[in-house]
Amino acid sequence: MNAEVGEIRDFLNRGREELLSIAPSTVTGQSFHIDHTKLIDEVVSRIYRLSVRRAAASFPDSHVPGETEIAIVATGGYGRRELSPFSDVDIAFIPTAEGHPYVDALVKEAFALLMDVFIENSDLNVGYAYRPVGDCPRLDHETRTSLLDMRLVAGAEYLVESMRRELLRYMDVVSFLQEKTEERHLLYQRQRSGLYALEPNLKEGSGGLRDLHSALWMTQVMFGVTHDEVYHELVRRGIASPRDLKRLADAREQLWTVRNYLHLSAGKKNDVLVSDAHDRIARDFGCAKTDNDDRLPSAQFMDRYYSAAETVYRFSRKVAKRFLEGSLALGSGFVATRQRIGVVSPDLFHEDPATMLVAFELGHRYGFRFDLETEALMDEALPLIDDAVRSAPRAAKSFLNILKPTPATGHTLRRMRDRGVLQAYLPEIGELMHCVPADPAHELTVGEHSLRVIDYLVEIGDADAAKPTPLADAMREVTRPEVLLLAAILHDVGKVRSHGDHAVAGAQIAQEVGQRLGLDSDDLNVLSKLVREHLTLVRLSRLRDLNSPVTLQQAVSAVGDRQTLKMLYVVSYADTKAVGATAYTEVDMRLLDELYAKVNRAFCEETLDTDLETLAAHERVRVRTELTGLDVPEDRIRRLSEWLPASYLVNTPLGLIATHLKLLDSLESEDVVIDFYTGAGDDFTELTICTHDDPQPGMLSKITGVLYAADITIRTAQVYTMGGEAEIVLDTLWVSYNAMPLSEEKARRTTNSLRRVLSGQESVEALILKTGRPLDARVWIEQAEARNDLSNEHTVLHLVAGDVKGLLYFVTRAVAQLGLDIHTAKITTWSGKAEDAFYVTRRDRHRISDQDLSRVEERIKELLSAEPCSQMSLAETV
């Protein structure tokens, strides 16, 4: 070890030994702090001088006085000269220039020496930070607070002054005052016991030293003064009298002294005045019964403590209230008094109408409302918001800042709406506020629905980070949330001006609005795409087979990239939920989550070009390996992995496969195996039916007929047919009754009905008639479309029809009459109409030929819209 380093270390150790040898009963407050601070200052100064010599030796020609310097500053308690025996020692390096060889060498040498010297003093926690002046705009609240107390220990003083200027330049005074006040309020809430705790924390508790620090920090920021100037400034401003400061100094000395005592007694950092130590501390501090005071020594001591804590607490509250309730300059011609925003000049809005947006931004940022005069002036100036204001960069900046999601975003937008400013600034939104949607599921006008979408997006972003969900994670990873919220406001804007696809029309309008707001080309493209595709994920998840690679490819093509995917995912959820209580179900969210996960994985793994059978081959190997560990017989695993369809293997979780295997095992002793399962918190029940396939099409129509007879709603259905010696169907349906999961009794009765119908003991028609429900119904068909471009394995029948009771039964029966097998059924409701998609094949497992698609469409319409008609099958013609 270098001799100079050894000398510095010995100097520190001797000084620390001397300070720590002081008897706790004789320790003082401020004088101890000063002695301790002087010791550390001298050690740091010696380290600096040695570092300068070493750096100069390494780069003799690189040092330029005034240009290549550093400052070593004390921050936090060390900066305030408030070092208790085991307080943290916080140090920051401020360089003149980053990347300069001499400066870098100087910082590295100083850092290395600090580590060498302090490493043996494990009882001292020394923190280091590298703080270039240019970092000031990006510093967080905690770091800015610690730098308020910075004090030069060694190096260039002008760097400290430069840092202080920049720190205050980028300090939002009002936000700082609010954050400090909220910080203390939250701490009081957590501690609960408050000012009169029996075991108070002398640093962080109510009336503790941190209360005093907060008041002093507020004063420094409010008036731009240093820690050493703060008390003088309080007196000069009439906030505190010399008498007030004398009482405060006495209280502070009391707290400092007791804290130093606690540290020395424990031989470590200790700021809590525990009950067991009250008597001992009281005696050591000279408390004793006298003729004038016969209280216990501990009672006398705690009386002194509570008096000191009360003084600090009241001073802190007084300063905070004086600042926040007093006059605060907000800039841009605004001032706040008692947290009400006012104008400096009554002509402000007439001279610059764009400042109305600035006013709302300030109110949004600080949670302030307007005074009555400002509201009246704003109402008077409202007609001045014209195209020039709508294109003004100043107004756009304020509006986009409001759209950066915070808990107050929705509230601010509604305040703008209530004053008419939102409608004047965005006339497109003004039209939406009165627009009644065509979909009866909506509970609000289109404009208020759009604001409700904003509320849900903010709610997603505020979710507990300790309980991550894909939705919350996606929201937190959005890089331009203001563009997302702008898209949310505008997503339905096309409904006012278009009778066609409102998403396409809305995308064009959104592009115009974005250009007006000065968005760059990248943001304009994202905004336009979010509006144009805002229904894409919802429609695909509800109406397409999520196991189909074609569906995945459609989603990837529409979305384009992962960042847009995340934005569409969260806005899809918020949009659906904002429609109304009946529009959002757990099933809808499950399907949306599943589609998002698959598309996100496709972007990450680039699996789109891998065909389904190749993926299935890999899955068969995985399934065999992992099921073996679940004690499933090897021959059963082998046969089933060969029988199971590729789409099932690729998309079914292993645990569910194991469950299905148990159902298949039960099929050896039963004709029909039926299982009902409701997950915790689910608003639906999962119905699984396993049975031997019927030679004739219509198995699903029998199942849907039984559920129709029982008045059970079907949310979605997945049908798998397995090969082997005899074909087996494994159908899974998500169902509900009165928008709730099925009760045990309802499930039992439904199980009995399913067994009778599927075993042939009773026809589904007889069961339906027995319940008094109509066996046939004329269905209004808006659209019937058969397509082969939506799946590689199936023809997709896409139907839009009037939403009548038993619709799914009538449709599946019609499909069976055409001699077609249904593999997947997707059921949803849009704009008061049913919209369903059925993935079908002919009995030979092939798709309908392209030339027969139009005939299938016409026949479906005939079977569903006419009176009961011929049961002739198209099997011969398709």
C-alpha cells in the first residue's frame, strides 16, 4: 500500500476512534457534527490532492486550469455538516468535461483512493455519484434534493456554482413543494402513531429531523438560496422571527444530541428511541426528581423530546402551508394563490388565446383549479380559439403534455370539455360529444365513451408494479403514451362523418389532427394506424381461430411491429371495457390476451414461416417427454400424441392436455364424458365434452341445442376430432347463465340433458319443444360469406345476423344440413347484431372447393331466413 494512502487512512482511523470514544452521556449535537464533518473533509481533501498529483503524472500536458477540473462535493447530511457517528457519507464528483483523459484519470484516482481509505471503516457507509452539470434536466426528485445541500470539499468552486444554477433552473418549484409535502404525508400515514409515538424515529418520524430538512429544502427552492443562507432568508421574508429560529435551534440541538447518543450507545446507526432505553437516557441526560418536579426521569426526558418534536413539526407545517397557500409564480402569465390559478393580466387570453391550453396544462400538472376571474376571462375569450390557435405549437405542446397519462388526465380533459375549450380546440371531438352510437351496447355518447377509454388506459398504467400483468407491462413499455391517448380520443371520430368503415375514415381525420398538432412523420403513422386498426385485435380474437397460422399472419401484417402491438393491445382492452358493462367479459379478455401473446411471440421468435405440422412434430416430442413425468402410460401417450390434431398440440397447455387425457381414459367405460370447470374469478364456465364422433354431421348442433333449451349462453367453442381406431370428438365451450358461471345444480341438469341427447335416448328437437322454446325461427341475415383465404385447413363461414335466442343452434343445425363439420365456432355481438365465424370442412376433412363457396352462402341464407324447409344436404354438390 502506498505510504501516502496509509497516512490518510491512519488519520481517518485516529479521528474516528477519538470521536467514537466520547461517552454517550457527554455527547453534544452540533459541535459533534462539526468535528466529524471537519475530519471527513480533511480526509477527502487529502485524497483530492493526491489524486491531482497522480493524474498529472499520467497526463502531464493535459491539465488546463479552469477547463479540466473536477469538484468533489459533500451532499445530503454530509453537505449540511450534520454527520452523526454513523451517518452515511455522500459524495459527488462534478467534472468539467466528460471523456477528457486528465479529468477521467482524476475522477478514477479519487474514486479508487476513497475506496482504499474508507474500505476498512465498514461502520461508515460511503456513497459515491458522478454528476456532470449536463445531467441536471434528467435528475430524479431524490437526487435533486440531495444536491440542494451540496458543499464544496475540494476542487473547482465554479463547478459547484454552475451545478447549483442549473439545478435551480430545471427545478419545478411548485412540483417540488408538492412532492415534498406528499412525501411527508405518506410517511405520516405509514407510521400511524404520529407525533406522539412512544418509540419515535428521530430522523424520519413526525417532528423529526426530516421534517426540518423538508422545510429548509422548500425554502431553498422557493427563493433560490443555499443551505447556509436559508435561515436568514426566512427571517428576511417574514416567514419566521428571530425568536422562532431560537426555539427551532434549541429543538434541533435536542434532536441532534439524542440521535448522536443513540448512535454511540448502539455502536451503529440507530435513530429509534425505544421504550426500554428511556430510563437510561433520562439518567444520562441528568433528569431526576426534584422538589419542583417529582415526575419520573423518563417522563421528564420524553417531555423535553415531545416539546422539541412539536417545535420542528409546527415549523415544518407552517413553512409548507405558507408556500403552497401563498402566491406562487407559475410562469406564462399565471400565478397561483391558495392553489387557485389566476392571470397576471386580464388581457392575457385576448392577447394570446393559446394560453388557455397552457392554463389547463398548469392546472393538470399541479392539481390547481382556476379562480373565478380566470374562468370568466376564459369564457369570454373562448370564441378566439380559431385555426391559428389550433395550429399553434405552444397550444399543441400543452395539450400533448396533458395527454401524458397521469391519474388527473381524464379529469383535466373533462374540465376542458366543461369549459368548452376541448371542443373549440378539437372541433372533431365537439361533434362526438353529442353523437349517439348505433350499437345499443354503448352506455355513453361516442365522445364520452372516448374519454372513458382514456380513464381505463390511465388505470392500466397505474396498476401495481408488484403484481405484473401482460396488459400493465405493455402499457408501461409504450414509448409515446401521449400519441396513444390522442389515438384513444380520436379512435371513433370517423363515426360522425362516415357511413362506411369508421376506422378508415377516422384514420384520415386523425392524420389531419396530428399534422395540426405538429407530430413528426413517425408519430403520424402510428396515430393513423392505431385509429385504423383499433378494432383489429378485438375482431380477430373474437371471430378468428387463434390456432390458425393465417390468423396470426393477419394480425402481424395489420400491426406491423411490437411497439404498435402493445399500443393496440391496451387500447383494445380499454375501448371494449368503455362500451359498457355488458360489452366486456372475461372470455373476451382471455381471447385478447391469447392473441396478444401469440403475436408478440411471433415478433420475438419469427415463427410465422414455420408450418403447423412442423411445429406439431416438435410438440409431439415435448408432450411425450413431459407427460411421461406425470405417470401417464407410455403406450397411451404414444397413441394420443399421434391421434391429436396438429392445432391442438401446438396451442393446448400441457396441464390441460393431461386433463383431457383423463377424460379420454374415462371414455373407455362411458359413452359420453362431460366436465364443467369454473376458474377462480371467472365469469364463465368451461364445458368439455368427450365422446365418439357421430357418422353424420351435427354433433355440435346437438350440443348447442341442449344449451339453447337450458337458456345457456355460448361464448366460444373449440372442436377437435381425433383419429385412431374410432374417431373421438373433444369439444370445449365457454358458457354462462345470466352472465354468470353455471351453478352446480344448473351444470348437473345440463349434464343429464346432454347425456340423453348425445346417447340417442332423446332427440334435441324433443328436448327443445319440452322447454317451450321455438324449434325454428326466421333469422335476418345481413351477411353470409364463405372464404378459403382465412385458414389453410378450413373454410370459414362468416355470418352477420339478427341476434335471436337460439341463433347458434339454428346456424349449427343449418351447417350440419349442408353436410359440413364444424371445427371452431367464434361467437360475438357487434352493434346489436350477432357476428359469428365457423371453421368448417367437408366430411372428408377437406375445405369446400372455391367454385362451391357461393352456393354454400346462398344455401345458408335459405336455411336460416326461410320458413322450415327441406333438409336436403349439399354434401353431394360440395
